[in-house]
Amino acid sequence: RFLRMIKISGALLAVYVVFRGGGTLGGVYKLTRTLSIHKNALSFIFLTLLTMNLATMNYGEKGERIINKIFNVLYILGILLTFSRHGYISRVFILFLHFTKKGKKGCSAVTVI
């Protein structure tokens, strides 16, 4: 249950960034001043949530798996709209590992990291 709460709160933060960030670098700077957190730190929060979600995507019911995919999209949008180069590179690396190192049971290589 605690993991679900973290996923939901992270998705709400991503929605907040998507709608309040404005999709511009100036909007992100205003948002980071409001949240009192740097844009790179915000990007790595979403990166951590994305990694955690990818590692636990195969667990739960069918409806929960669909919601996890929606959360992944929100986390990726959050990373993209923070305009963090480090976040972009890390996101590509994590997704590369996830899609190339899946085991027979569907467990991702992200769980090893």
C-alpha cells in the first residue's frame, strides 16, 4: 500500500509539473522557485519513480498494470518538462536497460540497479 501511495503522489507531482511548468524553461524556473527545489533534483525524483515503477510493473492486477503504464508516461513527461540534460541521459539509459535486459519472467534489469 505504501508503494501505491508513493506512485500516486509522484504522479500528482508530475501532473503539477506538466500543467504548472508551462512547457517552457521560464515556466520551469518559476515552478522550481515555488517548490523550492532545483530542476535537476525534480527530474531525478521522476527518474527514481520511473525506475521503481518499471521494476514493479509486473506485479498486481491487470487494472493496476494499466495504471502503472499511465504513471510511466507521466513520469517521462515530468522528466522531459524539467529540461534537465542529466535527466534526459539517465532516462534513456534506464529505458535502454529495461527494454534490452528483460528476463524470461518479465523482471527488468532495473531491479538490479
